[in-house]
Amino acid sequence: MTKTMYVLGAGASKEVGLPVGEELMEMIKPLLDIQYDRVQISGDRIIAQALDQRTTDRGERQKFGDAAWQVRDGMDLAPSIDNFIDSRRGDPYIELCGKLAIARAILDAERHSALIPDRSLAGRNTERS
């Protein structure tokens, strides 16, 4: 019996409606535009809550906020979000903000993709900012 393995590149996900490259980066920008005016007024609420859970003090909260904006504004200078995060390797604030945003954007895109044939499942756990 012969076994076959298929190796698919990231672009293969485009066929089912998932974002690639620049599309993913454009989805991430508003997610990391986390701003407050007594209450959160922009950015993704779930990402903001995850970052808040990681903070131990106001100074650390500010570092996460700065990192979110650095990813939001700086990734345009890199060929991909992955390259941007890799270029900041060792900065735990950048790494966490970037990875949370990638996961959030892809999970949201999956809900609207051909991967979910039963549209009644698409609305579950879709809290957005």
C-alpha cells in the first residue's frame, strides 16, 4: 500500500475564502487599533481582553497597547505579518499582539468561508468589537 502526502502552500486556503498575505494584514489592522476613552472605543474587544488578562500593572498594559499599534502600523513595511513578527523576535509584546491578531482574523474568516457548509454554525462565538 502506497501512502501519499500532499503539501499545500498558504495560497491554497484562498480557494475556500481564507485571507492570504495583504488581505490578512488588512484584516489585522482594525483588530489592533485598540483605543480607549474611559471604555474601549476601537479595536477587537476579545484581543483587548486577552491582553488585559496578561497585564500585571498599568505600565505593562501600556506596553501591550504600544505593541498593538506597532504591529498595526509597522507590518506594511514587511512582506507579511509573519515576517514582521519574526523581525521583532524577542519582543514578547509584539509577538503576542501579532499572534493574537492572526488567530482572531483567521478564525473570523473561517466562519465566513467554504469550510463551514452549515451556515447556522457560522454565528457561534463571533463576538466582535
